[in-house]
Amino acid sequence: ILCSVYVCPRCVGLDVGRKVLQWKLVGNLFHGHVLVFHLVMPHITDDANLVCHCLDTSLEELVKVRRAKGQPEYLPSHMRIQLDGVSSNWGQTTFAHIAHRHKQHVFGVGTDVCRNNVGSTHEDVDALFGKAKSHLELQDCTTPSEMVQCIKDAFKDYQLPVVVLYVDAVFDYKEFYEPHVDHGLRGYG
């Protein structure tokens, strides 16, 4: 989510029209386990490569949390992956990536993938972004590490662990999956 509070440096009540680093915030929620935010650097394009990267790094954090709880590292056989507002050009790569992970047995046999229509989101996830934004609006953040700390502070009483990761580079998933995508697939974006 691109928002005016995700900028560095930012001082509350002070805007002198200077150039700032405009960050993006991406969130992945694994109900009952962990909330993973990705603070995305400005040069990273908001596309399928970013979606796949955030999914993969979030899964790594999920495994760490499951291990800490004494649960197996592998994911449960039944899992639902829900994507918000994914467009057709993103969807082809994203769904190819999820199918590939399924074939690698990262996801169980009962994995269900669905997408929300553009503009349709869930209140719980929207509320989490709202909580981060509300807290950041009141804080000066002159460095990225201060922004990370502000996000973590906003969730200090949250019932799940909260992880904030930087994204400064992503793999080219689109190029990797291009030869395997059926470009005749339409209507899901």
C-alpha cells in the first residue's frame, strides 16, 4: 500500500516540499501464527515479482514461528491463500508460482487459492494497515530503521508475532514462469 506516511525522512507537521523516499508497505497475515510486513524500497516495482517475493519470504517467517511453537516446519495440508486485487498480468505469474510451490510440496493437497476483486479487501487486513498508518502519522521517522520500529511499536500489544522485513531486490519470477504460462487464461483479473 502506497501512503504518504511511508516516507523517510518525515517529520510530523513539517513539509517543506523536499524529495523523500516513498516506501510501500505490503502485509501477509497467517491467521493464528504471524503477521509479516514488507517495507518495500521505492525502486521495486509493484508487480507479480513483488507479490511472489513477499509470499516466499513470509512463508519463511511462518516456518520460524511454527518451529518456535513446536509445530512441524511443513505447512498443514489444508491452507487458503487469498490475494487482494490481483490483475490478470500479475495473476498469471502469481498463480504459476503458487502452482509450482504446490508441485514442490510446499503447500498441501488441500490448498485453495482465491483472489478478491480489485477494490475488495478484508476488514481485518485493512484494519492492520490502518493501525500502522495511524501510529506512523504521529511519529517522526527520519530513517528506515525508525520506520520499522514505529511499525513494530504500533503492534506491541498484537496477539501474534509481527515481523517487518526490508525488500530491496526481488527475483524475476515473471521471466522464470513465462515459458510455462498459458496466455489464453483470462477473466480472473
